[in-house]
Amino acid sequence: MQMTMRWFGPGHDPVTLQQIRQVPGIVGVITTLYNKLPGERWEVAEIKALKETVEKSGLKLSGIESVNVHDAIKTGGAERDKYIDIYIETLENLGKQDIHLVCYNFMPVFDWTRSDLAKMREDGSTVLAYDQKAIDAINPDDMFASISKQSGGHTLAGWEPERMARLKELFAMYKGIDEEKLLANLGYFLTRLMPVCEKYNINMAIHPDDPAWSVFGLPRIVTGKEKLLRILQNVDNPHNGVTLCTGSLGSNPQNDIPDIISALKGRIHFAHVRNVRHTAPGVFEESAHLSSDGSLDMFAIMKALYDIGFRGAVRPDHGRAIWGETGMPGYGLYDRALGVAYLNGLYEAIDKMS
Ligand SMILES: [Mn+2]
């Protein structure tokens, strides 16, 4: 298992590479070219510069999260082949720089969704939280304003203002796109990517939808075991794989995460490990990583990953905001570092007892 942390890059992330390097057990970071909009080609020089920045700190660039997918690809629009060509060129450029892991998502219009980015907990820490009733009360047009108002001035991954400014147009693009069409469009996209993935040994790792159900009436297809298996079977190539995000899948209490991990053996290329606490149907908050603080059994999750022979990149996922730290919601240093220490402890115990 390669323990990593997500890093948003110079000028974006208040957390430094030096700080990340001092977290015990961290070997690399997962990062991205944060300024790139979906559909833009990543040039070799830009990737090289990013990689050099990371490596200068003594860390490895363990993977990209994310290379975002243009809406024309998700909707199967007239320009999809043009944008898939660009995506392939980006993968080629990443492969040439010895980067072999690409996380992406296939969510229509909105990326991850929360009703509260700083819900106060009893101990004074704050967490990202979701309440379906609160989401239902928001007009989708106001969703971006609601998220950005709470972002502390940071541009949040998946909530780029450039895209959100075209919200009406985006909703119009997805008119008539149901789950089956979205799944077919994903299959088309992946089929076209597989040759370049094979050539450069790049693993594509789709991130589950967050939360793992439909919001604002938009279709969502990466929500649970059956759907994940369908995506993998649709394009049955080992390079078509999954980012096992326990928090996203775990937003739905029906999802049995260790069971999903076993079912996806060989096709999990990246893991986001964090805990969530279910408080009522459709209501959850992101807890500390510790099993007893949330609803997920983190030992069982780490054990399942160990048992399927998963040895790829892992990162703690969102953390709480604690000890007065301010920063990108969910991506402070302190609680993610606590998460790393805990996951390392679980892993060491599992490994030594196996
Ligand atoms: Mn995740």
C-alpha cells in the first residue's frame, strides 16, 4: 500500500509539500493541474513542471486526481470525439512522464454535493455534511452560490466557477440523458481510451458519485456494487478500474463496503479511505477516520483491501477542521494526518497478524 495525500498544487493549497512529507509513512501525493478546465489538453511541459515540483520535496507524484471529463463526452454530444481525442493526448503526455494512475468522475453537472461545508460538531470541530431535505430546498441554480459562499475563498475541486457560470446550458445538455445513456457514453469513452492506457500502462479509476444517489433529478451511475460491476464488465479491461472511495459509497448505508471491495478485486486502482456518520435517512456527516466516530468499520475496510491484494495508492479522504486550522473545506492538514496515522496503524496490525 502506498500512502499518499491529496495536494492541490502551488498557489492553491495552503498545505505545503514539506508538511505532507513530514506525515509518517507518506510516499507521494495525488495532484492535478488545478487550472485546467475539462476539455483542455495537458501539455508535457506543464506535467513535467508539476512532477518536478513534487519530486523536489522528496515525494512521488503517485497519480492524478482528476483529469476532468468534458460534458460533451458525458452527454455523448456532437463534439465528444474531439474531446476524447484531447483526453487521449493528455493521457499520452502523462504516460510519457511516467504517471500511471488517473482518477476521474462521470457525474452530470454537479460534482460532490454537500449542504454544509462546516457543520459544527460537539467537540468544536467542523465537518462537511449532507442533508437531503436541505438539498431539496435549494434551487439547483443556487447550488453553486451555496457551495462557494462556504468555501473560504478557495476554488473547490469540481466546482469551478467557469463551468458553474454555464449552469443553465449544462442542465439543457443533460436533458434526455438517463442512466442507460450515461452508462453507454461512459463505455464509449473508456473503449476509446483503452489503447493508450495499454500502451502507457495507465489505470483509469472512476470515482463514485457523491452522495451515492441521484440529486436534482440528474442520473448517477457510480453508486453501488451492481453498477460498478456493470461499468467494469462493459469495458472488460484491467485498465478500466475504480477509485474505491469509502466515504462516497458509504454515504448510502445500503452499500456494504468490504463486500464491494471483494467484488472489485483486481480492478481497484486507488482508494480513498474515510468514515461517515449516518444520522438519519439521507443525512450524514463526515466524521473522524476512527471506526467508532462514524458508521463504517474501518478495520474491515482495510482488511478487505489487504485481502484482495490491493497494494496501490491510498489516501485519507476529507478530514475535519480541527485545532483552529483554516483551509480548503475537508482538506486541512491536521485531521488528514491523523487519518493517515490511524490507517497506517490498522494496516501494520493487519499485515503483522496475517
Ligand atoms: Mn473520494
